[in-house]
Amino acid sequence: QGQLVESGGGLVQAGGSLRLSCAASGIILRINTMAWYRQAPGKQRELVAAMTRGGTTSYAASVKSRFTISRDNGENTAYLQMNSLKPEDTAVYYCAASTYGRDYWGQGTQVTVSS
């Protein structure tokens, strides 16, 4: 039974930085894309950043140039470096991993940016 565990969330002032981590365990199939999503109160979950196994990245327009996704294929981990954080970045951040068999989701980690 595979799972994803996020860590690194917390409270930070506007302009600050946080680094989120996502560790996958028990996933037998090869992980293709790893991604970060977020969901703010009263809003739909949205894609923040994604990275294929080959290293191709994509970002939401609102975070481009501020956030950087990276991953370690050997360790099945993914990271999200978040710089120049804004209050509107406040949300629960979820890690997701896709395989040919199914998708996996983490339980989420809260990021709160104070103004």
C-alpha cells in the first residue's frame, strides 16, 4: 500500500521562504509525474507545479519564478522550494504522484503566509 507524506509546511511572513518535501513509500510501480497542488479555503484544488520523470517542469502562472519543483527519482521524493511568499499562497499543499496503475495523494501540509 503506497503512500506519500508531506512535510515542511508552517507559518511564514510575506516575502519569506519555505521548502516542502514529499516522500513516497511502498509504491511498487515506477512514478512518472510528481506534482504539488494546493487548496485554499473555499476554493478548488489547483495545480501548482509538476515534474515528469525526465525532468520537464510546469508551473501555475501565479507561482512561476517564485516556486521551484525538484525531485530525486532514486529516492522517490519531491520538493517544492517556495520563495517570495505572498498571503495568497496560503493553502493546504498536497503532493501527488502518478504511475501507470494509479495516482497517489498525500495528506496535505498547511502553509500560512501572514501579511
